[in-house]
Amino acid sequence: MSAALPLPLSRKAGLNWPLAAARPNAIALTAVIIGLLSLQWPFVVLHPNRVAPDGDELTVFGLGGMWAALIVSGWLLQALAVWLARGRARAPALALSLTWAASASYVALTWGAVALPGDQEWARVAIAGGAWGTLAAVYIGAFALYAEAPRWLALPVLALAALAWTAPYQHLGVVMEYQMAADVFHDELLQHLLLVAVSLPPAMLLGAAIGLLAARKRALESVLLGAAGLLQTIPSIALFGLLLPIMGLGAKPAILAMVLYGLWPVVVNTHTGLGAVPPAMLDAARGVGMSAWQMFWRVELPLAAPFFVEGVRGAMLMLIGLATVAVLINAGGLGYFLLRGTEQAVPDLVLLGSLPVVALAFAADAVMRLLAWRLAPKGRAA
């Protein structure tokens, strides 16, 4: 499997659990450092109105000592879990401390900042660098927890999901922008999803076919891989522009460009997966009388499936981001809000378009990583 897919340390390092867990988790420690440093940066900014460029910057300490104490204690508990927890206690300690730090930060952003606008009718709260730094720290901490004990990741995820369902958001500027453009947002979100959904299957099928052909025909290997890689060197906006004289404005040139861009990760991972099949297994399959097709379906395809899924994951993430640019050729998508927000100098409107793209990418990444992990041959290290 691709090295980008983290596995539990006991499998990945070839060590037993107590020995692997006895080592300090450097990734989790990095999350602690970033989380504590983020407390010194502005956590939120109170703007007097929608387009005001300046506002009152507040750190977590400015929101109240209680919120700061909760967040600090969460990160300190994470540090203790990194250095002191051993054996079977390590995974729950990392999960509980990460849940504490992430939940306290989320509560501070929602309940802690809800009263900031006060009686100011047009005031709104913007998410500032400290909150984004905390989000990065939580993600890094979640990655570290996933690498050691994937099942424990459910604890912070469920806690944040419960808070997200119950928290107040009416003071946040991005939520105000959504309320003013809810219908347009839903239409553009659907268009964004349709662009990805229509372009991904052809990229998967064509990419798998090219990767298979490159693995089977060594004479064509360099040509096929070089042609697929060449498409990646063309900037997306330039490729859209090259297709406009042929196909005009709209979704058609956007979909074609996205299919072409989505080929590369599928081609490379399919080619790599088929090439990674041990020759001894192929010899054994021939020895029991399997035909070429039987060898492919029963031996090569199962072993190469995690690599193919990893390629599809890369293509999906690429297409989710690339669909944002499709608005430039009148194909719609969430890039509409980035374009309008930039034109109107409204950062919250830009955020309204970018946050769903990030959420879609995280969701797609999690699903495809889980699928690749499930397809990995049991007992085989990545």
C-alpha cells in the first residue's frame, strides 16, 4: 500500500504494541506545540459590519479565562499522554486528551464568542489565525492517534459531531453569509458535486486502462506514463482556456479538463500496484493451471486494489479542488463564492466557498483511506 496511508505503528514498524507504544509520539507532540502556540494568536476578530477590513482582535484569553484554561489543560494532558502513557493506557489517554482540547476550542469559538456582537446589529465574528492554528493542531493530533490506534479516533469525532449539532453559530460571519445566500449556496454545492461525480468515473476507467496497458506492454510504458504526466504540467486555468475555442463556455470543457487531470494518480498507482505483485505468486498461479484472466482477477487485482484505491483517492481530492476553478469558464461550483467574495472584498464570503471544499476533501480522504486499509492484504505491512 502507498506510504501515504498511515497504519497502526505495531503493524507499520513490525514491532509489538508495548514496544511501539513506549516511544514518544513525535507527531502528537507537534500537535501540542502548535496548539499552545495558537493560543497567543488572535482567535477571533469582531468586525463592525460585513465589509469592514479591520476589527477587534481577541485571543482565547480575551474571550475569558475559563475558555483559555480549558484549552490549555487539554493540550497539557495531551503532552502528558505523549510522554507518560504506556502500553494499553496510551491510546485512550491520547484520545481523551485530544477530545478535551478539540472540544474546548470548539466551545470557545461558538458559546464563548456568541456574546461578542452585543447590541451591534451589523457586527459579526470572523475566525482568525489562532482558531485555524488550533484546527491544524487538532488535525495533526488526530493523524497521530490514527497512526497508533485508529478505533480510538471515533471518540473525538463523535464529541465534535455532538458539539457541532448543538452549538450556536448566529454570531459567525460565514454563517451570516450562508443565511443570506442559502439557495445559491445549495445550487452551487450541487453543481460542484456533479462536476466531480461526472468527471471521476471516466478518469478512473481510463486511468486504470492506461496503467494496465503500461504494466503489460513495456515498450509503451514510458510513452503512456510520460503522456499522463505531461498533462499535469499544464496549469488548470491554461487547460480550461485551451478547451474554450473548441467546446465553448460551460460544464463540458470543465469536465473534460478534470478528466484529463484526474488520470495521473490513477495511472501511476495502477501501474505501481500491478508491478508490485510478487513474481512468486504469479509463478504459483501458473503452476496450478490458472489462465491469464484468472491470474488477473484472482491474484493481481486483489493485490493491486489498495494501490488503485489510493490512486482514486488522489484523483478525487484533485478534482474536488479543481472544480473550484471551473467557475472561471461559467461551469459553476463553490468557486462562485470565492470569486464573488474577492470582488466584493468580503472574506466571510470567500470562506463560505472554501470551507465546504475543505470539508469535502477531508470526507473523501477519510472514506478512501478506510477503503484502502480494508482492502490491504492481512498481515502485509504497507
